[in-house]
Amino acid sequence: MEFLCIGLSHRTAPLGVRERLALPETHQVELLQRLAQSPNEAFLVSTCNRVELYLAAPDMNRVRESARNELQELGGPETLEHLYEHRGEDALVHLFRVAASLDSMVLGEAQILGQVKDAFEKGQGVGAVRGELTRVCAAAFGCAKRVRTETAIGRAATSMASAAVSLASKVFDGLRDKTVLLVGAGEMAELAARHLKQAGATKLLVANRTLARAEALAAEVGATARPYEELFTLLAAADVVVCSTASPVPIFTKENVGAVAKARKHRTLFMVDLAVPRDIAPEVGELDWVHAYDVDDIQKFVAENAAARAEEAQKAGVLVAQEVARFVRERAVRNGVPVLAQLRQRGEAIARAEVERTLSTIGDGLTDKQRKSVEAMARAIVNKLLHEPTAKLRAVGPEHEGNRLAGAAAELFGLEEAPASTGTAGPNVVANGGKG
């Protein structure tokens, strides 16, 4: 089985391209089912900052073309210009770095690990993730935990939500007397609400299409839930608006936001959009009394604060390299075990046959002790002959080398079949990995 990651992220594609690939859950399931017909496996990581397919297949070229065609069909011809691919061991490095938050817009943020785990579980749930990707993901999650434990990369790390709140605080020189409207009641809204409270916001309103969810979030963070139908009345009173809904089209447009200008007396309005696709149309920022920001704007703000975590990221990159190397070594051993077993069985079978033939020609001229000595000598010869190839197969590092040796042993000794090619792209695992 060979591995492939194909997708795009905030590093390679503008927001307008990423939001076209933000698929509803039912479409994600259909995509996985098309790509993961046995023996192929697949899962999809889809967040506001990345859309990535992770694939395992014995014939990757065919699956790769299918994946590229699917992404192009969803996002349009322009999508191909922004796609990146990581193949073989490079795909493992990339997944491990993503799970450890080394490829995130906000370096060290904790949310991405949960998102990758959700993607993995969704893939398992629809039968698209089976043995090969299950082992890969278990190793990636273990690596992420080690990075969190052994480095300080997660300490004082901002998240998208906290960065948005910091930006709002700068615009208004504090939020203590400001009215803040949260539109949406999901995980991102909850994170934003907690950061807003920490930043001193006391007038916190929550509006969501489902009032019960707004009420649940409001009760949890000490806010006030309001019916979604009051959205534009609330907009007239708000100083800060934080959006994070799953709406497929913008909720706020230049026209409907501009319509509240008179009621607001053109007071400054700070609007930040944490959703992909966007909740706030880009034209809203053209209103001279509105400061509107989307996730790409926040990326620029976050980049200014990333230097402090660069040293910890370097340490984390070394740990990722170690964990990927450990995984491919263990995989090489797993791939070589059937060959080792067949090799030993073949050697022992030959030894037994030769011992029996020799003893039958000697007849009854040997004592039991002497017969046992002949048998022991035959076993010792087999063990000594197989010691070096066995040790070599168990000690190989990069998986493609282990597969090569196992295949050569199977061919040289005429065993039934060599293990299937793992098809990795190369032996190099670098501490700082490839870009997303």
C-alpha cells in the first residue's frame, strides 16, 4: 500500500478557493465512498484552513487521478493550480505535522488535532478507513501527544478565535463596555466567547438559527441568547460581531449591513468572519464605518506573533521526524515478518528432510543421544545461516528498504510470494517537513 496526501490549505490557496471546497457532510461521505472502494482507503480533513484527502492504495496512480478529478470538479479548474501532493513517506510527514499543529495557520493551536481525529472517525464510520490508515493515524495522534508533552509549542499559543478577539481589542482599545454579538453557536463560537470573556467583554449576545443551541452556549459562557430573527436589530446595537456559522452563502452583505448605518449613527463596527464559506461578503468592508476581517486577514495578524514559537516548532519538528522514522521502521518489520516466517519454515523443513534421510541410511547404528546430536546440528546450521538475513530484515530503517530486502529474500529462496510494494517516495524524513 502506498500513501498520498492531496489537497490545499491557507498556505497555497486564497479563501475564495478554499470555501468552494467546503463540503456538506453528506457530500464528504459520498466522496470518501467513491475513493475508498476496497482495497483503497481514504479520509478527508476539511477545516476553514485546509481541505486534504489522505489515501492508501496499492495502485496509487489511478486513485490519485480520481482524487484530482474530484477536487477539480468541486472547486473548478482553478483548484488544480493550488493543489499540493505529498506521496509515500512525505505524506506521513505531512500528516504527522498537521496533527501536531506544525502546519496550522496558528502554530501550536490545539483545535486541529480534534479535527483530524473527527475526520479519521468519520472515515472509519463509513468504512473508508480500515487497517492501513488506522495504524497511520494512531501513530500520528501519538506523535501529536508527544509534541504537546515534550515541547512548549502549545503554551500561550493563540487560536483563530483568540486572534480575532485580540484584533477587536486593539481596534477598540479594550472590550469592557462594548456589545459583542456572536452569530453561530458551534465550537468556534464557544472558543470565541471564552476569549471574549477573558478580554473583559460583559455584554455578550448569541444568535443562532436554532435558538436552543444559542441558549445552551449562552448558559455555558454567561451570555444572553437572542432569536435569530432579531439579527439585524442586534446588529444595530453591536460594536463587535463574530461570525462562525455553516451557512453556504453570506449572511451579511453590503446592502443589509449598510441598512443599519442610520440606526447606528455610523458608529464603528468591527466584524470578524471565522467561517468558511464566508458569513460576511467581502464588499461589507467597503463601508467606511465597518472594519471587516476574514480568516486570511487573521492569518496576517497571527504571523506577526509567530516568531516566539519558532524555536519550539523546531524542537517539535525533530520529534515528528523521530516518530515518522519509528513508524516506517515498524511497518517495514510488519511487512517482512511473513517472509521471515516462510524463510525459517523452509529452512527447518529442509533440515528435517536431510536429517531423516541421513539417519535412515545409517540405520540403527546410533544411540538416541547421537541421533539428537545430528538433529541439533541441523537446526544449528539453519539458525546460523538465517541469523544474518533475519537480523537485517528486522533492523532496516526506512520501509522501502525493508520491503526491497524482504522481496529479494522471497525471490532468492523461491518463497510463495513477496510482500506488496509500499511504494514510498523516498527515505528522507526532515525535521521541518514539507509545506502544506
